[in-house]
Amino acid sequence: MHADTRTRDWGEDVLTLAVEVLRVLADPTRLQLAGLLLDEERSVSELADTLARPAAGVSQHLAKMRMARLVTTRRQGTSILYRVENDHVRQLVIDTIGHVEHLLDDVPAHHRPIQAVTS
């Protein structure tokens, strides 16, 4: 899954597009949206409810993410469902959050054992 980066002879077009992808993700709402779409498809209204944001604003964020090919859509009846575009986008989001968790905590959340929920 990891691309061969040993040569590091990236062309200007690759670097320019990579910076644009990172710029799109460099927004807290868009990064949250990407995180919510890692493992399941969701509609704009589901995402808006989860984030307690107006659907119109969420839709605008998703449009930018779609233009950057970070998310893709599928129609189900009258709903449009969004999901992350591919495993590379998924890994980018996971690695970014994981890196930040390492910066902020001696034992980051992703290294802690999952605790069972008791009722």
C-alpha cells in the first residue's frame, strides 16, 4: 500500500497537487468529516447532525473534498452518500491524527487498550 518514495524525484505537478490535498485537509471541519467517513458512508444530513453544523456548510466542505478527490459519492434513492476516496486517503487521515496524538501524550489514544463499555 505504501508507494516507493526512495527516489524522491517528485515532479512539480506532484508536489503542487500534494500541497493542495494537504491544504484541503488543513481545515478542522474537513478533517473531522474525513474521520467520520473512514469506515462508513454517510449523507450530508447525518454528517451535519453529528457535527452540529448546518447542512449547507457541510455540503460546501464536502464539495471541496470531492474536488480534491478525498471523498467520493454514491446515490441511494434520493440521498447522496459520501465516503473516503480510497485507502491512501484513509491512511493519511489516520497517520495525521496518530502523529498528533504522539505529540500530545506519552501514551497516545491509539496505543491504549480498548476498554469495554459496561452498563
